[in-house]
Amino acid sequence: MPAVTVEISRLLADMAHTSRRRQVEAATVASALDALCAEVPALRVHVFDDEGSVRQHVNIFVRGEIAKGSGALDIALADGDEVAVMQAVSGG
């Protein structure tokens, strides 16, 4: 199984009281996010909605490119890949 780095935004890290970068073993983006949430359960509610889909205001980047669309979670990962989870912030 590939070893990948998952980086989360400072906002998510602060809410979950965890570090911003974690190493996980994962073959796909979905399995990387599952592994991350297994290690830091407090993140699950911030990343996934009640149906198990990535929340609308959360963006996933793979190798520096935004992963959008129905196949985003199925993107295959290789050793050394980086997945970033960024939560959009808005205000008035």
C-alpha cells in the first residue's frame, strides 16, 4: 500500500487538536481520508456530510491539483503523493 502524506488546513487542525500533516497508507484518495479520520475521528464531521460525501465547502487537492467531480475520491495514489484537505472560509 502506498505511503502518502495528508495535509489539512490550520483551521481543521485546530478544531481537531491535531497536527497539520500525517502519513497514512492508502491506495486512493477515499482510503487516505478514511485513514486520516480513523486516526483523528474529530475530523470526520468536518470533512464528510451525513451521507458520507465530502462536504461542499471542503476542497481536496492531489499532487497540488484540485480533485473535483464524481471520481475525485477514486484517484489512485502512489508512494510519496500528497493529499491536501482545505476547508473554505467565508465571511462578510
